[in-house]
Amino acid sequence: MQPERLLMIIEDDAAFARTLGRSFERRGYRVLHAASYDEAAVLLETHTPAYAVVDLKLAGAASGLACVQMLHAHDPAMLIVVLTGFASIGTAVDAIKLGACQYLAKPSDADDIEAAFGHQEANTELALTERPTSIKTLEWEHIHAVLAETDFNISEAARRLGMHRRTLARKLEKQRVK
């Protein structure tokens, strides 16, 4: 008989957590869900999951990075994957330093996450992309990062970006923030 595969999902989007949880249950995992750092801490008092999926940006005071640190302190062997819609090199490096085994940008599904659990060693044989990132993509990523830093306050984000609020609003209309 296969040992129980216990997975903790720390995600404040209940619908996404439910969908992801069902996908993993169909794969033979037993799933625990926490919507915040505090809920995860309570679950860790009675459970020791072997796997965890942590959203980087959680509602409330504690971030997903704090959750990664807590999970890794609880069980250094736990395989932790960080999911984020706000990917950046800085948070990826921090997540790995704090104990995550992988860092994935949303949208990611159960296949991507399960593959990330199995991909723990660095691979020097990966092919590098031949196509450089476009200026538009870099601009959009920077705008999105500043929006996240300002809790999606358009006026404050526009001030930090050095552009008029209406200009920022027009750019966001072209590529809706989800």
C-alpha cells in the first residue's frame, strides 16, 4: 500500500484552492486547505504534510514567504512549491532560500505543480530560450509589480511609475489585470 500523500494548500482564493485541491485528490493526495498564515499554523499543530503549495500574495499581514519559512521550519524535508501571479527574480530567490523547492508563475495547474515536486535538483542541460523578452512584456511586468506593491492603488502606482494616472489606466485597459 502506498503511503499517504498529504498536501497543504495555502491559498486565499477559495475557488482556486478548491479546484486545485480536487485535482490533487483525484491523484491520490489527501488535501488540507489554509487561507492564511494563521490557519496554516493551526493545521501544522496536528498534521505534518509532505507537500505544500503556497500562494505568494495572501490577504492579511503575512505573505506566502512567511508561510514557506514556517513550513520549512516545521519539516525541512517538506516539498514546497510557491505559486504567484506576481513573479519576480527577488521573490523567487527568497522563496528558494527560505525552503521552497520550486517557484511557479500562475497560471499553473496540478500537472505543473506535481512535476515541480519531482524536480528538486538543478538541471544544467535545460535549453535557454533564443527569444529575448520584449520591451512590452518587461514594461507590463514592471507595471504589475508596482501595482502589487501599492495594493493596486492606481494613483500611487502611477506616481511611482512617473506617469499620469489616466495613462496608466489606459495601459491597464489594454491588458486587464486579473
